[in-house]
Amino acid sequence: MYDIHVILSNTPGSLGSLGRVLGTNGVGLEGGGMFSTPEAGHAHFLVEDGEKARKVLTDAGFDVSNVCRPLIRKLPQKRPGELGDIAEVIARNGINILVQYSDHSNRLILITDDNTRAAEVTQQWSILPE
């Protein structure tokens, strides 16, 4: 899985255009979201084929800022505060969380300034052996 970061214009319809272009070209979204600033929209979406998504979007004129492999973790969801627990472990190790969202399987999607180290310190929340 890959996170694709797309810079959108902060205008009505820009997110719809992104979704339509991806869907028309067979690229499904597995999770993600977007937020807006006065200057731009920032969309982060989880896709299976990052390079295909990048090509489809750049060919359609979108500004693809980055494509990367995110850190994927699963919280037990047994009590309130679990997001705080994992975020605290990451912070305590001097790692900054840059992006966080959930996918359609209720997994935590993280992009940090050091995913390698973040993977090590969050091993207890791993979904796969690393």
C-alpha cells in the first residue's frame, strides 16, 4: 500500500475531480482524507499501486506532492486513549507524526519523519511480522 499526497486547489469540486479521475482509471481508494488551508487542499489517500495513481493524476494535471509507503498499525480498540498511547511512544522516541488517518479496515495509517524507527518502537501494534 502507498500513501499519495496530492495538492488540490481550494475550490469546490477539486476533490470530486480527483476521485473521478482515479475511479475512471481503475484506481481504488483504500482510506484517506483531506484538509484545506486558505491556499490549498491537501489530500492523502491510501492506494495499492502508488506509481499508477501518480501517473494517472499527473497526466490529468494534478500536483502529486509525494508517494510513499506508510507505516500501518492496528489499535486493539478496546478502550479510549489507544491513539494517544501509540502517538506518545512515537513522540517519546523523538519521531514526528506528519500524517495520520485510518483505512477501510480500521487500521492506523501513519507517515512520520522516520518510519523505520517508528516501525521499531510501535512493534506491539504491528499487523504483520516485521
